[in-house]
Amino acid sequence: MAKEYDVVILGGGTGGYVAAIRASQLGLKTAIVEKNKLGGTCLHAGCIPTKALLRSAEVYVQSKKALDFGIEVQGVALQFNRIQERKELVVNQLYKGVQHLMKKGKIDVYEGYGRILGPSIFSPMPGTISVEMTDGSENEMLIPNNVIIATGSRPRHLVGLKVDGEKVLTSDEFLTLKQLPKSVVIIGGGVIGVEWASMLIDFDVDVTVLEVGNRLIPTEDEAISEEMYKQLTKRGVNIHFNVQLDPSAIQVNEQVSIPLEDTTIEAQALLLSVGRVANTENIGIENTEIQVDNGSIVVNDNFQTKESHIYAIGDCIGGMQLAHVASHEGIRAVEHIAGEQSMPIDYANIARGVYSSPEVASVGLTEAQARQKGFKVKTATFPFKAIGKAIVYGESEGFVKIIADDLSNDLVGAHLIGPHATDLISEAALGLFLNASPWEVGQMVHLHPSLSEVIGEAALAIEGKAIHF
């Protein structure tokens, strides 16, 4: 028997389940179709499990340095099985929380693979969802007034190189390892590659990074990339830039052997970190007028596809491919469905982070981007080593870089590399959101001692008024 809904969401990841909660709040009868587990990639194979592992790596390193703080710790040893167990506990706790939120919002959850049907006996318009149930029971037919596609993305593979889950892995397979390899080659020096390099070197794994470009995390400000290279190489990560790689030439036997122009690199495992691909195949798009460009679904400012009653959000539409972005896109899509007035998303004001050691966080334009856009740029940097709390904390490497427009004196970008950067960035993001000037940020009285003082000092440094440096 077909069931009718105001909104059916295809995909129960961060964007999908947040959209469902907002739809429920607005009184819309809502259902989610999810083929795996609620929470999607972020909760089960991305944000949360990797950050749990990174936290264990941080504690391990701190334990080895405990004597620096006057605490003698004997017999520090890495027990990777216990690390994996803790990761699963963290994920399961949050998974139960998402399930509770679905029940609280009276949101129907269908565990199965959903496909969009074209015009049929159920509806004259495309959009009916046929759900192939995971438990093998008869397909469910859902007839929604509106559909939100939130099918996310998956790790990109390289043509000519087979991912076997043992020697050649993506982040998905790496998260389930029961034992760490002694050596790893990471192909890709972007956000995910840097996070894994940082984690694995802290876990005493021999790490080599191969990057096709000329710097790490190329979407970040060049000064941040240079500092990250400095910090990772100091900790023992081997990094090669401008790598010309032939995936079909990689040999996978007892060791993974990767021939380069002037050398051959061998390791026990290879981690592919070359971006992500939108999940748009086999969901019935061909039964609609929805347009797909370079693998991503095309939407307007309200996240409507060419079929105006079918929306799409998150990684499947390309863009920033961040969990918090998908969540807000989902909220905006639902509010448009409900006829609510909401503020458009300004992607330039959205913070982004790299949860490595040191952490990186940024918002707004890099210096190069600001110059390309015609701003008369002025910049200032302020080091963490001049902040008392950073010295107390024992992590004083890194800095904050503030970018402003010299004509309007508006803040146009902020970039951090150092302790708790991903927590500190929200102040700069709020300043950008409120169109603040560095002077206004600098005039705010910051708690002392606190790491947040570095933001205020960097803002003051724009006008040469920094106090402690």
C-alpha cells in the first residue's frame, strides 16, 4: 500500500536527518529512506570516527610527553584494538541519539534503497519513491509532495588501481582496520590526506604523502600550507610534491610499490585520498528532468532541481562537501518547501577545518583570492607563542592570519593553524557574518588567559596595535 508524505528525504546522513527534523518542526509529515545507517558518512565513516581516532592519537602523544608537565608515566603503549573500540562507542552513542531524534520528531525511517520513479499510477509527476527494503520484505511505495535528495558522496578511486581493502584502501576501509600497518603511502595532500598523515605519524606509522600539486591543503591560504608542511615534516612525514603518478604502474604484492620519476616508494599499505564523488547513480534521476553536471545535481538558490518539487542538498550537489554545510542546506530547502522566509546561505562566510595536529581552520578569502577579487589587501599575523594560554597548554606553534580590505576596513578572511583552531574559528566567522572590521574584533575584551586572545591580537595587528608581540 502506498503511503503519502509532505516530504520524503532520500538519504539519512547529516544533511538528510537534519532536514527531516526541521520538516517535523514545521509540521510536515516526513520520511527518510536510508540504505545503511542514519547519520551517513559523517557519523559512520567520516567526521566522527576519524576525529575519535585523532583524539586517541593526541592522547598517545601527550602521554609520551607527560614528563614535560612534571608527570611521570611509565609503560605508555598503543593498543589499537582499544582505540577502535572507543571509536565504535563514540559512533554508537551518537547513532542512538539520531535514532531518538527521529522518534521524537515522529519521522518515519525506511531502511532500504530508494529510487525515484517517473510518472506512474501513483502520481502524474515524477517523484514517487520505491524503496527496496533491506530486510527483504516487499517494496514500499512512498508518494511525497516534495522530495529532498541527500545521497552524499563516496571516496574517489583512481582508474587503473583496484581498491582491495587490504593493501590499497580509501578512508572507508582504513577506519575498520584491526591492525595498523608499519608504513603507509597516502596519495593526496588535501584535507583528508593531511588528517590521516597527522594521525598515522602520531601512531608511530612511517608515512609518505604524494601530492600532485605544489603544496599541501591547496584550498587554504599559502602561509597555512607552508606551516603545515613545516610541522608535518618536523614530525617525520615524508612529503613529495608535483608527483606524476601512473596508477596502473603501482604494484601490489607483499608491499605496495609506487614508481616515481626518480625513485620507487614502498609501503605496507596505500591510502587513497583524492577527493570524493557525488552519489547520483542508480537513484532514478534518469526518470526525471533533473540535470546533472560533472556528476553533481544542478540546483538553484533554493536547492530546487529542474523538477521544482524535487530538491537536492549536500555532497551530491558538489560545493563545499562539508557536513555542517549539508545540514544548513537541508534546513533552507525544507523552509522553502514550507513557505518560510529564510536567509540565503553565503558560502564565503562558512568556516572549514582540518583536524590534524596542528589544527587548521579558516573562513572567508585567502590572501590570493582577495587580491584576485580586486581588494586592496592588508594582512597581519600573530603567533600562538605570544599567547600565555598556549604556553601553558604546551602547544604554541602556529599563528593566526587576518585579511582585511584596506578601503572599507572590512574583515574578508581569517586563517588559523595551531591549538584548537577549529574551536577558535567561530569568532572570526561571526565577525565575517556580521560584516565586522578587524578594529571591532580587536576592541572586544577577550578572556585572559585564553587561546581566543590570539584572534583579538591578530585583529589589532592589522593596524599595528597588537600588545603582546
